Amino acid sequence: MTVRVSIDVDRCQGHGRCFSLAPALFTFDDLGNGVVLDDGIVNEAQCDAAYLAVANCPEHAVSLEESP
């Protein structure tokens, strides 16, 4: 299964929880809004951090897509 993380830029308010909880998956732009690093593919070692970032985003801007 492939897991990919994404951020809805229209919902992101720049709280920074995603890049605080999963710095290998996220960074921030000049305005402090979250940005997905690389292609957003989450490896097995990063899954817990990715799900934690999703659960802790106050605007629900972070999401995961699972595909076979």
C-alpha cells in the first residue's frame, strides 16, 4: 500500500503542528503555512508521524491518501 500526505493550502492557517510533528514530511513557506516535502509519499517509518500530523491539524488541512 502507498500512503501519500497532502495539505489543503486553502485551509492551512500556519499553526505549524504538521512540521513540528513530522519534520521529515513537512516544511513551511514564507508565510508559515505547511508545505509537503518531496512527493508526499510516506514510508513505513514515517506513518505514525504522518497520522499524528493529520490528527493534530486544527483546520483539518492535512490528509492522507492510501492506495494499493
